[in-house]
Amino acid sequence: MRPIKKQRLLLIALMLAGIGGAAAFALKSFNENLMYFFSTTDVVSGKAPGDALIRIGGMVVNGSVERPGDSLLVRFKLTDFNRDVPVEYTGILPDLFREGQGIIAKGRLNGQGTFIAEEVLAKHDENYMPPEVAATLKPDTQNNAQ
Amino acid sequence: MFLVPDSVGRFFHRMASPPHFYAFSGRLMPWLGVIFLLLVGAGLYGGLVLAPPDYQQGDSYRIIYIHVPSAWMSLFIYVMMAAAGVIGLVWRIKLAEIVAISSAPVGAAFTFIALVTGSLWGKPMWGTWWVWDARLTSELILLFLYLGVMALYSAIDDKRVASKAVAILALVGVVNIPVIHYSVEWWNTLHQGPTVTKMDKPSIHISMLVPLLTMAVAFKFYYLIAMLQRARTELLQRERNSQWLKKLLESEG
């Protein structure tokens, strides 16, 4: 390689290293803000702000979903398999909402530690399989969830 | 260079000559078209008809046969564009500059398709068209980078200068590529984690995976076709006063 080309290549490498470093520091310092939601453990341990509008994410605990009365009110518990947070929501739930499903709720904590959700989004997992395969896996996944 | 077989080096060297590239890409085009049509036909038939429905989403998941390959292409084309930009910057090869700028609109289109199909899927599945999580936001920035590259190129009249500016902008944007790919692992996002592009075994059933990979290869061929077509037009514009083009026009009558 001729020296001038070597020099250009070196300059480009330096530029990339500089930008990469700057981006890494920037992303690192905004790390908290880039998190889309808090885990339920964060909420219980008080890491999440108590009075602000926040999002929490977790799995809907099996057997915890109840619909008192004939309104759109739903009560369920969210878990990260460590701590649970009770959630109340009034409204229409997304298609993928079910027990054992990962969801993200946006709302505020009330004084009693219950999360009053304004919006519930289902978080899809990365698994895709035909129903027959899912049926054979069922007992296994339930054991893991409990 | 080093570590590259002689024949490969010679091939690229010849491709860098405009008349040779123009003739060769013209001969290649019909073949690429046929391969693309066969692959996309097989991929769509496999994905929309043969593949079983998902245990949870039913038939709605089938949008991944467009969404996921488009998203892969949006990253792949950006890397190709930046690499061609570096070759143009360092070795001042006109054809590398042309390949870089010809990739941008194709990449922008794939990014746009990935964003739109994701949004259409997100509404019924997540319950929202759009959220500002790390994956969706960084993919949107990628679209703006492509549009920025295209705008910068057309804003500068001298196309050799424009190509240098574009290559530098493309290089600055490269930092976004790993951010997009790893966003779902580094941060909590609404977007799910990787299904196929991870060290582990893919978390998708083989009957669904095969059409997905077929579509991914088909889209690669589409990129080649669209990019080469644009590159040929760009080349004609840049070389409009050259001898080889005059001779070619005379010989074709």
C-alpha cells in the first residue's frame, strides 16, 4: 500500500474509534433513561420513583388475573420471579395478554403499593413454534414459571 | 493486497473499470432477476402457505417473512454502503463511490418497510403502533441516516466531492449498527430479543425458519438488482463525456 493510502486508512480508523468511544460513553451515561421499563423488583425495593408516571415489566402470575364485577376492571399480579407487584387496569387488553405472558404496564403506584395502570402492552417473546410443538412443551414451561 | 487470492484481486480490479463494470452488470442482470423471482416465490409460498401457524399469534406472525428480512437488509446494506465508502475514500475508486450512493435508497426502502410492517404487527400484538424503546428508536435513526446520505449527495454538485462527504457521513452512522443489533440485549425494550441471529440455537421452529432464511437470501438478490441498476444509471450520468460510452453508443447504433 502506498503511504498516502495508509495514512487515509489510519485517519478513518481513528475517526471510527473516536466516534465509537464517544457513543459508548454517551449511551453509558444515558443507560437508565434508555431502559424502557422497571422490573417488579425495582418497584418493590423503591428504586423506581414512587409518584411519577413509570412503566413496569414482568410476567403475569399464573392464576392471578381476576375481573371483579362486569366492568372492564382487571386485577393481576406481575412478577420477575423474585418480587410481585399487584396491578389494576381498566380498559381493553392486547391480544397477547394472558397468564404467564410478559407485559409492560404504564401508570403510577398508589399509596398501598398497587400499580394503577393507564396502558398495558404485551411483550412478545422471541419464540415461534407450531401449536403442536407448543402443546408438547407445555408441562415443561409451566414448571419453569412456578 | 495481502491474503487475497490473485484471481479475486484481478476480478475486483477489472470491475473497477467503468466499461467493464457496465458490460458485466448488464449481462448479470437477467440471471439475478431469475434467481430473485425463484427465491422470493419459494419463500413467500413457504412462509404464507406451507409454514404452520404460531402457537400464540396464529397467522399474524407471518409478517416476519417481510419484517425480519427487511430489518436484516437495512443493517446489511448500511454496512455495504459504509464499506464501499471507505474504499472510495482510501483508494479513490470511482465505482466504489457509485456503489455506496446507489445502495442508500435501497437501504432506506428496506428500513421503511421494516418500520411499517413492525408497526402494523405491533398494534394487534403489543397494543400500540409505536413506542420509543431503544430498538425502534435506533432503527428510526437509521432511516434518517439513509435519508441524510441521499440529501447530502444531491446537495453537492461535484459528485466526486459529494461522494467523499457521503462516505464520511455513512462512517459516522456506522456506530448505530451495533446499537440497533444489541439494543434488545443492552436495555429493557418492548421489542423482543433476537430469534435467529444469536449464538444459541434459533428459537423458531425449523418449518418456519426455512422460508424466513429463503426470504432473507431473496432480499439480498433484490438488493443486488436494485443497487446495480442504480449504479449503471449513475455511471452513465458521470461518464456521459467519456470515450468508451461514445463508442458503445455508436456500436449499438
